[in-house]
Amino acid sequence: MMGETHTKVQARHLKRNAYLYVRQSTLRQVLENTESTQRQYALRERAMALGWRLDQVVIIDSDLGQSGASAVDREGFQRLVSEVGLGRAGIVMGLEVSRLARNSTDWHRLLEICALADTLILDEDGVYDPAHFNDRLLLGMKGTLSEAELHILRARLRGGILNKARRGELEIRLPIGFDYDPAGRVRLDPDVRVQESVRQFFRTFRRTGSATATVKAFHAEGLTFPHRIYRGVQAGELVWTELEHSRALWLLHHPRYTGAFCFGRTRTRKLPNGSHQHQRLPSEEWIALIRDAHVGYITWDEYEQNLQILRDNTQAPASGREQGPAREGPALLQGLVICAKCGDRMTVRYHQQGSRRVPAYMCQRHGITHAEPVCQHVLGGELDAAIGRLLVEAVTPVTLEVAMAVQQELDSRSAETDRLRHQAVERARYESDLARRRYMRCDPDNRLVADSLEAEWNLALRAQTAAQDLYDKQSQALTGISDAQRASILALARDFPRLWNDPHTADRERKRMARLLIADVTLLKDKGITAQVRFNGGATHTLHLPLPKPAWLLRQTPAAVVAEIDRLLEEHTDGEIAELLNHRGLLSGEGKPFHRLIVRNIRIAYSLSSRHERLRSRGFLTLAELAQRLNVSTATLKYWRRAGLLKAHRYDERNDYLFEPPDADTPIKHRHQGKTTGRPSTVAASLSTNTL
Ligand SMILES: [Zn+2]
């Protein structure tokens, strides 16, 4: 074998470096399979035996603990490929080298590049030259087999699991309240306390009809809920913790509590960035659902009823409740507020006040989870206005600093993007180089291959030109933008107060401006409201605001107006007072013009005696009383009043009058006989002329 090796390793290979790629799929393998790691490092000795110097051996081991299923995220493998592509590698070494990449595409790409760059490949079985057809075939098969092995392994494993699941025999982790008996059958947890807790939970939900109320009831009674630990040093232990809202929902949604066996309730998809997405499936898409497979806590019907109750309790569909980006509402600090009491982000809620939407900042996440009152609740109106004033004040002096900081940021960012764009050009150039070399190496007699390689080269050249053009254009645009931006930043600083106060500026724009300037606002509601504003530049500013007045206080009538009403009542009816006050431009506590009923309500609210009471206390008589006193009919009295013969005062808007009493010491009869003088005599005179 050594002889064969020597024929492949040439001086041109030895001039370049030897790359040792060390990899273990999982961290567990890294820890437990040290023997394999040792073997991987031992390849270094092989390289030196073949003629490489120790300082030429480059070890790439940054992928330890990464799975080989895809090259994404595997920085080490990417580096290896690029080093080979750049012609720096004389040989690539790895244990079972085909497992370098468990994905066939990655592997074939590496092989192809190795062939082009004239790089050898070494594994425990020997040295291969990918440029040689036979070696390449062998390596390709090794890669394919390795991938197939992985696939078969996985399929067999998965198939076994699925078959067992379909029969309902698969042992999977059971929710709290169940466990496996020694024979592997599902039974209720032998711990009676656990059983009773689960029963209590479902009973409470049936009684209260809501998950939140159930959590609240558990808290009120000081009950905890069991929870089994599955990982770590405490694995298998039972802990008792507070029941949380999310856990309550989980219990209610879990079909196993009905005694059903189920499998495949969620589907997991791998996203391009390597993370996983779990999607909950409707029950008809589950892989297995076998009802009454074992004992349970509730019936299937009850389970479905519970889910229906939960659906009915949800006011908005779940998708509508997801948090979106900056929204249209007027809450200036949406997404910027942090609760000073617990450190959570505060959310926005709107209250309708007449035609206005008034924002309020709430810290409620913890409250919802634990079914407790919200942590803090701060009305937004005054606060937003104060923040607005602060911004208008702050922008002018810090303008230049902000502008400079922003400029710097933009500059550094554009340098970064420039680097990235330049890399794109480099890549295109490399591709076209590759295509050119491929074309050059091809046998010109082989027309078909030569044609397609030429076409490839042409394409690569065109792509390179396009990339270069794009790069030139963008780097030109970049400097153009930065000039324009500098100007607009300065303009913004100058125009900021005007823009901010312009009623035509949309709430969303104002919010955007606020976000450009403010990093966050920490709110504390105590005897007053303290708002700690942290600007993006790092500066902070503390605002103190009084607590917003409660609604009833806001609507309160000013004391001066009440006093005025009291004074006017001496001479005027409610309706007249309303007119007089409106005439003077006064407004009610709610900011509306006065009206008879408003005056009446204020009068009652402040226990002011009415016009009627005041006249009565001055001895004024009712129509009936006067009629009796004067011994004439009420109709006559009304006639006299209209004729101006009687002194009377209106006390309401229905033209009801109270009459000034005739002199008490003058008997009516005397006046009838014309004996008295003054006012009574006029009455007497009128009596004599009008009675009959
Ligand atoms: Zn809080």
C-alpha cells in the first residue's frame, strides 16, 4: 500500500498543506467517543509519514459536536472546501473520509473541487487521487453508501417507531398522572396525591369553565401541581410547583387524559437556517389515535367539551393575537416600555374615551400566566405627551452628536456590506476561473463535453461581469446615499419640532421617530409615575409625572363655577343659569357647554338648594296658597300675574311661578275695601276693577 501511496503523493502535493478534518456528530459523541477522536488525530502521523512537515498539517476541528446531515452551519467544512478550492491543500485527511459530509451533494462537490485543485484524499484505508477515475468512482461510492447507510438507519428506526405507534404499543413519555407498570402497561400514577391533583384540576375546570379561573382557584386554595423532571441530575423526581396557565392549557389539550393513545400530534420541519418548526396537527392527521387504550381521568366527550369551552373563551382567533410590528395606534411608546417592577416588557392596550382611543401600558404577562392581577397599568395620554416634549427639547442640543453617531454607524455598515458585495464578486471570479480550467482540461475532440463546458464558462463569465457591474453600481450608490443622508439627517434635526407637532404627521411616523431616538423607557407607577428614558446614544433622562386624575375627578366641575351657580340661583332658574354661563364662555367639567339638566345635576351633586326652595324660604307662596289667602280663584291669579299686578318669580322652565306674599299684617279683607296703601293697595285696586 505504501508503494501505491508514494506514486500518488508528488512533490507538488507536498509543497502544499495537509488538512486534517476532525468531526464528531454530537457533543455526546465528542465526550464519549474519545477513542474515535484519537484515531482522527492519529491521521496526522500518517501525513507526516507521507512526507508532510508537522507545521504543514492544518487541523480543522471547529465542527466538533455538529451533525453532518447538512453543510449549513458547519463552518469547518465550509472552510475546508474553500481552502481546497483556493489550491492550498495538497491532501485532505479524515477518518472514514466519506463521512466528512453525510450529505451526498456536499461530498460530491468536495470531490469535484479536489479533482480540479489536484488535491489528494486520505482515510484509514488509503490515499486517493480524485482526478483518477477509479479513485473517484470509489470515493463517490463510499459517499453514496455512507448516505444510504444513514438513510436506511433512519428509515428502519422511524419505521419501527411508526409501526409500534400504530399498534399503540410504543412506550412514550406519559403526561403527569400516569406511569408504566412493570409489565409496560399504562396505569394511573400510584402516588395518590398526584392522581388527586389531576382529578382536582379537571373538576375545577368543569366548575369554573376557564383555564385562568382554574389557575386562580388553585392559587387561592394554596394548591401546587405535580411535575416530573425528565432531564438532568434530578431526572425522575417529582416536584410540586405552582400551576401555570400554559400548563393548564397543555393538560386540557392532552388526549391521553381520556385514556387514548396518541402519536404524531405535531409535525416538525427543519428550516433553512437549521432551526426547527413545530406545527400542531388536527386530530385526523395524527399518526395514531386509539381511544380507550388505557385508564383515564376524563371521558373523550368531556375532553372535546373542554376544548370547545376553551375555543369559546378565546375572543379573538389566535392568529389575530400575535404581536405584529409597529402598529397604527397612537401609543407612542409601543414596544419600548419596560416595567420597573419586574423587568418585563409592557404591552399596549387601548381604552375608548368618547371618540378618542387612549393608550395604556400594561405589564400583564406574569399576571396572565399565574392568574394574578396585572403588575402595573399606566395610562398613556399624559406620559406620551411628556415624552414628546422631551424629544422635542432633546433633539436640538444633541442633534449633532446623534447625526455624527448615525453617520458613523452608516459608514461602518456600508464598509461591511461593501466587503460582502466584494466577496460576491470574488466568488463569481472563482467560478469562472473554475469553468475556464475545466474547459481547458477537456479533450477538444470530445465535442459534446467541450461544447457544454464552453457554454458553462460563458455563463460563468457573464455572471462575473454582472457581479462586477452590480458591485460598481452599488458602491457608487453608496457614496451618493451617504451624502444625501448626511443632508437629510441635518434637515431632520432642524425640522424635528415642526414635524413632531404637525397634526398631519401620522402616529406611526411619530413612533418611528421615537424609536430612532429612544432605546427604551422604564416605567414605575408609585405615588407618581417615574419614566426613565434611555436614548439610543446612551444618555438617560428621568421624567416624573403626577398620577393621571381619575375619571370622576377629570369630569369634576371647577369650584368657581359651582360658586357662581350658587350665586345665580338666587335670581335665576337652571335654564337661565345655563345660558348665562354659556354666554360667558364657561364649560362643564366634561368640557361641554352648559345645559339646564347639567346645571340641575351640579346643583343636586353639590347640595345647592334649588330656586324653588330659596323662594319658598323667602316666604313666597304657591298659586294655591295665594288663592286661598286672597280667596280668589287660581285662574284669576294667573290673569293678574300676566297683567303685571302680582309680583311673581318663575322657578323652572315650565313657567311655574311662586308669588310674593301680600303684606302679612294686612288682612285681605281690608285690602278688598281699599284701606291699605302701597303694593297691597294696587292689589286691592286691581281686585276692585278685575274681580267681576
Ligand atoms: Zn411588571
